[in-house]
Amino acid sequence: MADGGSLPPTPPAARTLGPRIIAAALVVGVGVLVGVLLGPAFGGRTAAGAGSTSRPNATESPDEFENSSVPPNRAQALGDVRQLRMRVGGVNRTALVYRPPTARTGAPVFVAVHGFTSSAQAIVRHTSFVDLAERNGWIVAFPQGIRYADGQRAWNAGTCCGGAPTADTPDTTFIVELAHYVVDAYHANPKQLFYEGHSNGAMLGYRIACSANQPFAGFALLSGTLVSPCRSTSKVPILAMHGLQDGTVPFAGSRWRVSLQTRLEPVTETLDTVAALNGCHGALASRSPAAAEVRVFTSTCPRTATVALVTIRDMQHQWTESADRYGIDETRYSTTWLFEHTTA
């Protein structure tokens, strides 16, 4: 396991359908879209979170899942995942939201953001977020990226990825409005509102974190790097996790990544940038052996603005929960880290 160290509104009514989920069956959600056109669309020249402060009207309904694709003990919980529809910048957007029966007023919220070519459903099915939320009383929102002409879902994180940058899609506004909606609708704790993103979702997270005006109390950014300017931060904790064998978003960066049509900054440069803006000083360093499977790097930061990097020696471009294989469960580690480095 990793060592410590110091580089390289009211909720819509719910309909529980869990008991009706059987193998190879689909739970089909039907929702009525009630959208409100928000303020100016977010673009590359506008700070994250800018625009209207009004909350979008939204409706929720069950989404569809194939029970055969998930562990049997997760089937009941998946029946309680709702589909949220909202209108942002004149575009209809969707997210999946899970509020377990164990969640109470003041519950923590995680917004878990998928990567390029992935989906909200993939994170629901293939990570333990639903299980952890049920066990700990968290609320989790899984926003859905827009599908572009190439058939792939993507987020506008700056110069990456897919058709999102060309379309100048206001994804930052969408994520911020979604976060506000979930906190307001479920009476959750805004001081424990966390962002968790993978790959393109992590890149979008850096873009949001590089703003002095954003709602998240902390960020866990997996297998991503900066692909947009970063001239300020909101000075909240930021955790980066990255496989050293990542061939999609190389740890050492890339002068030009053909598959993503962008330059990729070295992860260490990204962390140096956000650490300096967070008020940290000193190079990222670790006390663990250079050959260790998992290493944790930190610099000296203000208590509420910690920046840390976790490297996984043999891991490629993935979101792992296999502690036996890689020495770390990224979901458990990152969620625990966020609670430990923020104040309720």
C-alpha cells in the first residue's frame, strides 16, 4: 500500500425498481424533460462556474442496466439509480444519480466523471462507487458526456477530447450546475462536495480546479493532465493518480498525441503548476523506494490546499480497484484521501 511522503430544490419523487431487475433484463427509464436555458454558455474565455446562478429545472427517472454486467449483490442498488435530465447552454444534458437509503441530510456528494469514449453507466457498473455510497451514506452523481459525430462521448477539457473542443461545449458549466443541483435537491453538505474524474474526466477536473470560483471542496484526478491554461486555483486539495505505463496519457507527456489530437503536458509539470498556485512550495518528493509499486509524492502545502501525486509503477491507462495486482484501490484510496484533506 502507498506510504505517506513528500516526485517523478426538493428531490424528485423516486420509484424503486430494484426487485424487478433480473439477468439480461433492462430497467427502462422514462423521464419528462423540463429544461431552463441557463445564462451565457461556458467557453474557453470564461471562468469555471460563471454564468447564471439560477438552478436548472430537472427531472429524474430510472436508467437502464443489464444485470449480467454487474455483480449480483449490486443489482438492487442499481435499481435505485436515477436518471437526471437538465438543460444547460441550450443543450439537453443527462446524469445518473444514486442516493442510497443510508444517505441523510448533510450527506457528502461525489461527482464521478468518465473518460473519453466511456460513459456514466460504465463508472456505475465497473467501479465500487455505488457500493461505497450505500455503505457510507454518500450521494453520487455520474454526469454523461455528449456523443459526437465520431460516435464517442467526450468532455471539453481545453484541447481534448474528441469533438468537444471544436463544439466549444459548456461542460464546465454543466458539471458545476449539476453539483449545485444535487447539493440543493438532496440537502447535502457543500463542504463535502468532491470531484472524481478519470482520463478526459480528469482533464476536465483540472480545468474546473483552475478557477478561483468553483464549488468543489477537493479533486481526485486519475490518469489525466492539464490541457487548458491554469492561472489560478480555488486552493482546495488536489490528488493526482497515474500509472507509469500509461500509453494513452503518458506520465512523461507527449509533444503530440495523435489519438487525442493534442499535446499532453507531463503529469509532474501539471502538479507543479497547481501546487504553486495552491500556495505550496518545495519540489514534489517521496520517501518511498524508487522501485516501489505505489509511491506518494507531496510538497509543503497549506493545510487545506494539499497537492499530492500517487504513481502506480506497472499500471497502464485504467481506473484500478485491484489492490492485489497493483497495490492500490484507486476508488477507496482517493475517496478516503479527500475526506482526510478537507474539513466538513
